Amino acid sequence: MSSSTPPRFASQAPLRPVRLGPPDARIEHRPDGTIHIRARQPLPPYHTKLSEPLERWAREDLAAWTSPAFRALIERQLKR
């Protein structure tokens, strides 16, 4: 199979390691039949705005955001 041909079966797809939390969960069965499954471990802090990581990356690596190649990409997108 060439690299441009998609895998025939999902089991043939390349895998990468994924970090998951512990499988420990709290299960609550309610009288109305509702089942609540919650992780016992609290979620880590998250961003209040979707754009926060982009803003941080822009501040940390301003050269990448102001490079001629990036500027040309933006200009092409604006012309569409």
C-alpha cells in the first residue's frame, strides 16, 4: 500500500500515544433512569476564550507571525 492510499481497515491506521486521565469514575443512577458518569479527577484549568492560546503563541513567537511567508498567506486569504 502506498503512503497516499488510505488504510483499508481502521486497525491498519497508524497510531500515536494519547494521554488519557485515570479511568476512575463516579457513577450515579437516578430514580428517573438517568445515569451520570463523572470523572473523580477534576479537569485542569482551561482557557476562557478560544483565542487565548493563539494570542499567547503570537506573543511568544512574534517572528513566526510576522514572517514574509505568513504575511503572504494572509494576503492570499484576504484576496479571496
